[in-house]
Amino acid sequence: MRTVRRLFYVDIVSAVVFVALAFLALFFFIDFVDELRDVGTRGYSAAHAAVYSLLLAPAHLYELMPIAVLIGTIYALARLAQSSQYTILRTGGLGPGRALWLLASLALAFGAFTFVVGDFISPLSERVASQLRAAFSGSLKLGRSGAWIKEHSSGPAGERSYSINVGSAERGTLLRDVRIFEFDADGLLLTRTAAARATVGRDGTWALSDVVLTRWVESGATSTAREERLAHSEWRSSLSPNVVAAAVLPVTTMSTLELWRYIGHLADNEQAAQVQKIQFWNRALYPFVCLVMVGLALPFAYLHARSGGVSMKVFAGIMLGVSFVLLNNVFRHLGLLGNWTPWIVAATPGALYLVLSLAAFSWLVRFR
């Protein structure tokens, strides 16, 4: 059994590594060509474009790992079937259950690797890539309306709520074009603080620069606005640097735990979190997709060589992988539009393909 395990693992792992490297080389080339249009502006060179493209590689590896597992496993099993080695292993006592267990244990290892890449390596490299891009483009653009953060606090003056708008960011805690709106318990606007630049400290203190502070003071039935200009100012909040970074940086720069914490912050401040919840469950369940991909690959070992060559089986595997990605994206958008339960949105494509693979495997074992 040890020899069979070594044969399976060496063939499949080498095939998966080869497929993953081929995909990474292709995506690196695409990213590098796309970055060449910005070479020469603001000191951005071809070397910077190459480094930026390399920093995007872990994110691509995370997204492509299940497809690489599917194609690599199909290729390895199809080769074993074509050379009749798998038939010999079956006659030697390798039953369907044992073969399924061998591949499932290998899929768990692939899933663990995918989790490490997606939760530790990819967020770090994406964050560094965002900072590198911001260093040459001036800042990270956050859309036309910027990024919005909310906070509630209570003190001697009563309940206060704050709406913070960030126009752009150089990194997660270095912000530009910041506006802070302060409201009382009745929703009346009390102050508006506009700062050209803000730095978020570890204790939640915001160091503001080039500040314009506007206060609305009631005088009888009317209210007057008083404006004050300050070179520097501080604003104390309970927002941690991680929450601020989560609001201004792309979702891909957050780990599963950081996403969970950010969802809690959004829920506490009564903000919509459907996008983040779907992303969280996709991130949490994505490593288990490797199990589904291995399950889809196993029936190819039971197809006779005359049912199609290795190239046809690999092509079928590519089509299966592409269809899974498309279905996953469709469910993500439908779940967002229909406000579906996030974990169901994330789990349904994998569950459907797992049922499909097990049904095909059972049929081939029983009738073929």
C-alpha cells in the first residue's frame, strides 16, 4: 500500500505543480503586459511592473489552485489508466473506497496549502502590491464616493455617531481627503472635520493635518456655521487600524479572521455587510473545493483508454474547472442581488459538483 500511495502522490503532485506553474506564468505575463502601459509615468519602471506582477502571483495561485488540482489529477489518473497501471492496481486490491480515501487525503493536503496561501501569503502580498502601486500613482483610489466608515460612541455629552469618508489612501492607515461628520442622538449634524491627511494610530487616535473644522451653533431658531482652520489636530475613536485598513483596502487583502472582525464592526454600526459575508464564507469554504476537484477527477481513472486520449480528458477537466468558476461567480452575484444566506451561496456550487462527481464515480464503478 505504501508503494501505491507513493505512486499516486508523486504523479499527482508533480502534475499539479506543473499545471499551477504554467497558469502562474500565463497570468504573470498578462499582468506584466497590462502594467507596461504605465511604465515611464511617475518613475514607474519595467522592474517595478515585474515586481508588482510577481506580488499578484499568490492571489492567482489561491484562485487557480482547485483548477490546477483538477487538471493535474485528471492528467495523472488518465496516464495511469492509459498505460493500464490503474487496471493492474484494481486487480491487485485497490478498491474504489481505498482509491477514494487515497485521493481524499491528498486533497486535504492541497486544501491546507490553499488555506495557507489564501489566508497568510496572498493578503500580505496584495497589501504590499497595493502600497507599491500607490507609491507611484499617488494614492489608492476608492471610487467616486470614497470609502465610508461608521462609529458610535457615548460620553458625558450623550450619544454621538460619526460618519467618516475617506477619499483615497496611500496604505491602510495613511489616508487622504478625510471628512468626519459628527451627529447627535437625534441625527442632527454638529461638526464637520475635513483633513487633507490622516494617520491612524494603534490606539485609534487619528492624527489630522491641514484641518478645517466647521461647527454648527444654534442661535434661536437658526443655526450658524463657524469655521476654524488648524494645521494639526487629533480625533480619538475606537476604530482599530485593522478596521480602517479593511474599509479602504481591497477585500482580497484581508484574511478570514480579519473579514470576520470587519463583519462584526459593520453589524455593530448597522451597515450592510452582504458582500463581506459572502466573501468570508467563500474564503472559509474555498480550501474544501480541492476535495470536490479530486472527486471530479477520480471517475476519469475508470474510463477505458479508447474512451478518449489523455488530451481529451485534460480538456474535459479544463471545461469542468471553467464551469465551476462560472457557476461560483454566478451564485455570488445572485446571492448579492437576492440577499441570500451567505453560507448557502458559498457552499452550493461545491455541493452540486461533489454530488455530480460521486454520482459519476458510483455509476462507473458499478456499470463499467
